[in-house]
Amino acid sequence: MHGVVHTTSQVILGLSPLMVSLAVFVLTYAVIVTERINRAIVALIGAGVMILTGVLHQSEAFAGIDFNTIGLLTGMMVIVAITQKSGVFQYVAVKAAKLVKADPWGLMMMLAVVTALFSALLDNVTTVLLIAPVALLITDALRINPYPYLFAIIFASNIGGTATLIGDPPNIMIGSAVGLTFNDFALHLAPVALAILALTMIPLWWFWGRKLHAEQDARDQVMAFDEREAITDARLLKQSLAVTALTITGFVFAHSLGLEPATIAMFGAALLLLLRAAGHDPEHQTEQVHKSFAEVEWVTIFFFVGLFVVVAGVEKAGALKIAADALVDFTGGELALTAYVILWASAVISAVVDNIPFVATMIPVIQNLGSVVGPENLNTLWWSLALGACLGGNGSLVGASANLVVAGFAERAGTPIRFLPFMLAAFPLMLASIAVSSLYVGWRYL
Amino acid sequence: MTVRALPVCPPTLTLAPEATVAEAMSMMIQREVNHIPLCEPGGRFLGLISSNAILRALVPASARVEHGVENLNFVGDALPMLLDHMKGNADRRVVELADASVAPVRMETPLLEAALLLSRTNTPLPVVGDEGRLLGMMSRRMLLTYLLDKSRNG
């Protein structure tokens, strides 16, 4: 997306590059929204057409791919794929449940905190994939309705993901494109994410928490869980916790060392793979490495690659400059209004469509606004975009991949989450979190 | 060679679809079997209930499904939980737990195909005739007996 424009486009049939790139862009996004064709395929086809029609040269397309985002995501996915095999997530969830003596409302708060914490440090999909099954198991043992817990897990994962650079893909993209560091995100977004998580618990308590009750014998059953038994591989646990800690420390100091997050994540992944491989014969190593790589979500990675190229195409053709001008016309270039429009529009749009393509498009749009609102004020807009896009994911069941993962799991386990009932509770709650974000942005930056 | 070569005979043990899970369980225990075909009064095959399918309904859903909890070592003594699930399932209609993946074969099905199907499941294969009427069950042992006999006696 920061593709350097070296050439003028030689678009086939002498068509206008702007029109062709817009057509490809709109068509790509329209097909992504229908979810009829796998999104990675759609994005790659769109990217291919951008090059084949001559909007972009291959070198410009490659320059448009943010390999820092790709590397950071892939590295973290490898680390998580290995770490989860140790059983550490079950351990923490069970431990948390026992800390509150298996009290239903205490359990909901604990699971929300644990989910938010893991989501801040790992990707949201992995976190909910690991926490949701344990939550279901515990509510099963408690003989209580799992729905409020799954709802809380979805909310906590998107709120937790908002807090850090590596928590949610929009933040990874924004941080990478703009050069905002891990610490920047932690200082600017973590406080408000924490506040929103705490405030979200109030309506959850009102809706469900105050009415939840578990029999003593059921609670005793959960208290009899032995979390230590959940650790399946103690050696792996030590290795992966050490590498995860090292990687996160790396993120904290990356900027002052002049390093990018992708380097840290990829190096962490390589280190963990090395520790795993040590002492095994080459054949076994190959098998292990193959398995770890196979768990990387390649669909997401290739989706990013394709999207970056599609966005580079519309950017080069000038469409995003036009969009930025339109935004300025609408807000008169006034910082506060621009920030609020970005925050609220991002939230509502991210509730219904994937926030990754949305943010990929918005980044160059906002970069174009620097001359209007002043470069020193641009960060206010980045925080608004990050808050809107990440928290907006809570607005509906399709708002974020993590929501769909929880819904898919719940459905398989026979406790389906329905689209409309979820949205009726989730959308207003999401808007409330955006209202809190507005207050925060207004108080801190405007 | 087809399924017809095997001594498939009319089933002595069937259940009506409205029988309960508890009834299926006690029948399995009494008759020392692991699978009971479900048939309409007219004899049409509706599905197969297996002890495995009943067990699957009793273990926690959170561990049973794809991407679920991988082991339950840490749950400790979960007898109350199993008994809870027992209570929840005992009165369900047995047809709800019938194994949907069990596809019946016909007398004309080639023996090799039947062998392949058997190798992929852990239940015997229902053999049906016209209008889906159950003609009998084809078990692994039936097939292995036939093959051993053929390999020895040509």
C-alpha cells in the first residue's frame, strides 16, 4: 500500500486506470461480502486482474504487499500452533474457574479476563478456539446455559485484541503501515480497552450474570478438576512460554532496537521450532515442522496478500485520494469531526463486513489526510480507526473471524448461536463501547 | 462376487424408531450386541443405533466435536457429569442418535465395495432390498469367515 509509483499504467484497451481499478476493487469486495467463494481465492483473483489489466506492474504489486504484516501474522501463528499443544490454555481456564470457586458469575468474569488477555497477546481466533471448548466443558459440569459465556468470550476477545499491536489484524496493519510501535498501542489503546472490558461486564451481569445459579454439587465437580493434568507436555510448556515471553519482550524493545515486529515474530517462531527439533532425528524434525506450518492459517495470509495488491491498484489509480478528498469535504477537514466519523463509520462497517479489507483500504485514505489535519494529528485518526475497526467486530456474528469460530464450535456442540438474537444484544453493546471510545478520543486527543 | 454370497439372514433383533435410548441400552446389554437396526413396522430400514453412538452422546459435547478439548484427564471423577448426561439422553428417541453415516448396501453390491465400507466404519453393514426393507446385517466376521474359507479351499 505504500507502493512507489514508478510507471504510468498501460491499461488494456486504453481504458481509464481509475475505472478499471475501481471495477476490480468493487467486484472483489462484493464477492468477498457474499461469502460464496473462499475469500483468499477472491482476493488473489482480484490481485491478478489488477496486474493482468495493466493497472499495476508486478513490481508495484509486490511493493504493495506489506510483508511486515504477513511476517508478524505468520510468525505468531507458528508460535501459537506449537504452544497450544502444551495444554496451557486449558490449564489457565480451569485454574481461573477454580479461583472463583466455580461461581457462575465469577466464572464469566474470569473467562472474559483470560480471553481478553490471551487475545491481546495472541490472535483472537486461536484464543477463542482454545477457550470456548473449556468454557463449554465447565458450564456443562455446572449444568448452566453456556450461551452467556460464549457471548462474553466473543466480546472479550475483540476488546482484548484492540489493546495491542499484535492483538487484532487491523492493529497489525495500521502499526506496520504507519510505524506505530507495540508500546504506542499499549499506551494508547490498552487503557481504553481495559475500561471497555470492565464496563461491558455491567450489562452482561444485568442480562445474565445476576440470574445464573449453579448447584453446590455441580460446583464441587468443577472444583475437583485438576488443572495440572491438562498440561500434556511439560517440556513443551516451558519452551513455548519462554519463547512467547521473549517474543513479547522483543516487541516492547523492537522500536528502540530499530527492528520491525515481523522480524521479532518470525525469529521467535524459528527459535521455538529449533527448540522443538533439538534432539530429534531429521525425519521426525521434518514431520514436526511440517505439522506446525500446516496450522498457519494460510487462507488468511493469502487473503492479505491479495487484498494488499487490490488496494495498491486503487491507490495507484488515484481512487483513494478521491475518497480522502470526499471525507475532507464532508468533515471540512476538522480534526474532531474527522476522528468521530472514522470511529463510528469504522465500527458500523466492521460489524457487518470483514474489518481487514476495510482497514486495508482506509490506511491509504487516512495517510492522504495528513496535509489537511496536520501530520502531528494523524495519530488521533489512527487510534480512531483501530478502535472502530476492532471493537466494531463485536456488532454481529459475522463481524470478526473469532465470532464465527465460536459460533461454529457452539453449533457443532449442539448449542447454536443465532444471528439475530446475538446481534440484538451485541450491536447496542458494541455501540456503547464506541461511545466510550469517543469519550476517550475526545478527552485524550482533541 | 457380491454380498449375496454371504449368509445374510433376516434380523432377529430390531427396534422401532420411537424406542428410547434407555431401551436400546438395556437391549444391547441383555442380548450382548453393540448394534441394533431401527426399522419401521413394515420392515423399512431407518438407521442403526450403536453403543458407540450412545457413548458419544454421553461424553461432554465440548470434547466430542472437532477442535474440542483434546483430553479430559483433568476433569477428575466425572461420574456425576456422565450420569447427568445419562438423565438427559435416556428418554430421547433412539432414532435421534442413529448413526447417519451408516449407508446400507444391497445384495448386488460387489463384495470388494462392501469390504471397503466395512473397513471404514466400526459397525456392521445393513443390507436392504426393495423399498429399503432390511434383509439383514453383514458383519466383519461374516466377510472374514468367507474369505478365510475361500483362501483355504479355493
